[in-house]
Amino acid sequence: MTTIRPARSEDAEALPTIEQSAGLAFRAIADLAWLADGDNVAVGRHRALIAGGACWIAADEKDQPVGFLSAGIEGGAMHIWELDVHLDRQGQGIGRALLERAVADARRRGLAGVTLTTFRTVPWNAPFYRKFGFRILEGAEIDERLASVLGDEAEHGMPSDQRCAMRLDLSRAGTH
Ligand SMILES: CC(C)(COP(=O)(O)OP(=O)(O)OC[C@H]1O[C@@H](n2cnc3c(N)ncnc32)[C@H](O)[C@@H]1OP(=O)(O)O)[C@@H](O)C(=O)NCCC(=O)NCCS
């Protein structure tokens, strides 16, 4: 049984281990297996994101984090920086629950949308978000902010032809 709750500063130290474990999923994809050995987000950066008030934890029965979603409010939208579920806990609906919580919070704040960058064809990346109503942005739809995120990723060795920016538009759907 897992519970979704807002992240607290003291959760930050547990998050790189979860990211590391989550990333092992990429070992199944030959081209991207190297990601499993990549750097994780530093604890200090997690603390800063948590302080921003848009990070959630999936906690186990002992209130220990087994997954997390880190986001921030950027240019009128919620931007998801990280979504990771411990490898042993993947495929049990935890990622979906974290994403639902973040999207509900973005709606509550009256934000126009939720954005992120991810891999186009990895099954648990763009296809996963598409099920929630996110769509891949192409060409001029990619604003300066998202282009800069994609540019930073390319500088860090991400294969830019396989990355994409996605957006869930909240300006019409679900607002009455
Ligand atoms: C992406 C991630 C957070 C999803 O969390 P999860 O708890 O495993 O996901 P859920 O159990 O809620 O599954 C939701 C959907 O994800 C997709 N999915 C998750 N794992 C998958 C896998 N191994 N293969 C294919 N699809 C998968 C499915 O579409 C699934 O929907 P379904 O149950 O209707 O088939 C998790 O797989 C993870 O940590 N992956 C590694 C890190 C990563 O890629 N993060 C996202 C960066 S943008």
C-alpha cells in the first residue's frame, strides 16, 4: 500500500537512490542502457525543488519514499523535472498516481498546462504520458523555455532526435 503525499525536505536524501533504481529500467533498451549508469539529481537540487512546493512522494507503509515526482512552476505551467518509481515497485500504478496528483494540483492552481521532456518511443515515457492527454509538441509549438531544456539535455549527451517536449493543456479541459 502506497500513499501519495507532498515531499518534505527530509525526503531529499532518499531520492537519488530511487532515481538510480528507476533508471535500471533503461537496461532493457540497448541504445539507452547507458542511462542506467548516469548521474542522479543532487540532494541539494531535490531540497530546492521540494521547497518550491510542487514535489510529491509515494510512501510505503513505513512512510519511506518508493517513488517521487519533482516539478516546478515555470512560465505559467507546471514543469515535471523527474518522475521515478523504484524498480521493485514499477508497474503497480504508482507512477500513474503521482502524475494524477501533480496534474490535479496544477488544475487547482489554475495553471494553463503541464509540460515535460521525455523519450519519444520508450514505452514508459511519451506513450505513458500520452495516455494522460499529454501531446508531443513539434516545431514552433516548442517555446523558448522548453527548447532550452531540450538544449541542456543535448549538451549532457541525450540523443536529441529521440527526445521530445510534451504538454497537457489545462486551459479548456476540466475547468468549469
Ligand atoms: C515512468 C515510471 C515512473 C512509471 O511508473 P510506474 O509506477 O511503473 O507506472 P504505472 O504502474 O503507474 O503504469 C502506468 C503506465 O506506464 C506504462 N508503463 C510503466 N512501466 C512500463 C513498462 N515497463 N513497459 C511498458 N509500459 C510501462 C504503461 O503504459 C502503464 O499503463 P498500463 O498500466 O495501463 O499499461 C517508471 O516506469 C519509472 O520510474 N521509469 C524509469 C524512469 C523514467 O523513465 N521516468 C520518466 C522520465 S520522463
